[in-house]
Amino acid sequence: MKKISFITAMILCIGMLAGCGASYAVDESTVFVQKDGSIVSTDVEEFDENTYDYDGLKKYVDDAIRTYNDDNGKGQVKLKNLSVKDHKATLTIAYDSAADYQKFNDIELYTGSVAEALAAGYSFDVSFASVEDGKIALCDVDEFLNDASYKVVIIRGNTNVKVKGKISYVSTVNTTYVDGSTIAIREGTSLVGQENETQGTEAATEVAGTELPAEMQETDGAVSEDDLLSSGDEETEVIFNFDETEGDGSAVESEFSQIYTYIIYK
């Protein structure tokens, strides 16, 4: 009987992406913050198969990971999945820590308790809203700042962030509530504006007219199109680079952000 139960459990593990294993398949780029502090990221980007090829992309990724691990320690960064389909490239990478994610991608990311973040020098002097059960309301930082049970993710990047836990509070600028464990970060959005749309408040207008704190006015970290494109003459072969424009010629949103996003959860 025990043998049958074991085999059944193995079949369920293989047949399901959730449960025994985790699924990182998403339609939008997402940073997954794990309970042990490790990070998994899935990046979804436009990929012109007429210009670039899968083998070139695979070599590019493998070389970057190998170089990083040679410099920083074996197994710090691992490739989990790479696929190209329907003009989209999907890349999933596992990082041993938030520090590895930050160093590998040059995107600032901090994870830990609120107390640890304060000790590390992060300021929570920004506008926050509570998001309990999807109900969004402006709040004061005193509601969570002195509670040792709260964890925090702090990031400067335009991406989705999914945590292993329940999100309670989020900084309002450039954020959108997705679900109880996921927040979308995009330039020009507002968590309070989202609440305004669903509940008819005027809070979004108030936030829009508020001057950002000094830490949120930093400009380092933003990159221009010239910084991302490979230099060289016209005959130089481009192995891989995600497109900088959509099919209609419009610019693709940068993955970098000029401000900090704070996600408070348990």
C-alpha cells in the first residue's frame, strides 16, 4: 500500500506544475521572491526570429551565467528555462539571493524584514496604501513600520513581483494590485488611482500632485536606447538583443525604474 501511494504521489508531482514543484510560467515579466530569500525571475520579451535565433540567444545566456558564476561562486545563478515561441522569448533564471539577482541584472532588489531594511538604510518616507483583500486605502507607515512580523521587497524595476505570502501594504507610485501575492510595477501607474477607478475616490489626484521624496527623484539606473544596443559597423553580426520597439514602432517600456517600490507582506 505504501508503494502504491508513493507511485501515485510521484505521478501527481510530474503531472502538476504546482504543489510538488513551482510554476514560473507567466505572460508578463515577473520576479518571484521565495521564502528562503532566493529569487526566480521570468523575463518575457519581444523576439524577432527573422533577426535573431534561439541558438544565439542560448549561447548569450549561457555565457553570461557562466561568467557570473566563475566570478561569484558556483551555482549562484542557474538557467531554469529558455524558450522562443510566437515572436516571444521567455527566460527563467534562478538566483541564490536577492544580491545575486541585483548584481547579475543591475537592477536594485532588497528582501528581508522591515527592521532589516531600515537598518540597511532604506527610507519608507513615501506614500503607502493597504491592500487587504484587494481593498485599497491610503495608510500611514506606522501601521506596519514597528511590526517585526512584516517582510519587505524593495525594487527599482518595471516588472511584476510575486511573493510567497500575503501582501498587506504597497507604495502607491507606479504600482497596480494584481492579486494577494502579486504587484505590477509600471511607470505612470498609481495604486491609489486604481482604487479611485473602482471606488470613486479623489485620492489619485492628490497623489499625482505630490512632490516625490528625494530618494525617488534619483536618475541613476535608467538606460538609454544607445546603452542597450550593440555598437559596431553594419557588418558586425548581432547574436542577440531583445527588440527595443514593438511591431508598430513604438518604444518598449524599459525594465529599469527611477524610484523604489516597497511591497510589505507576511
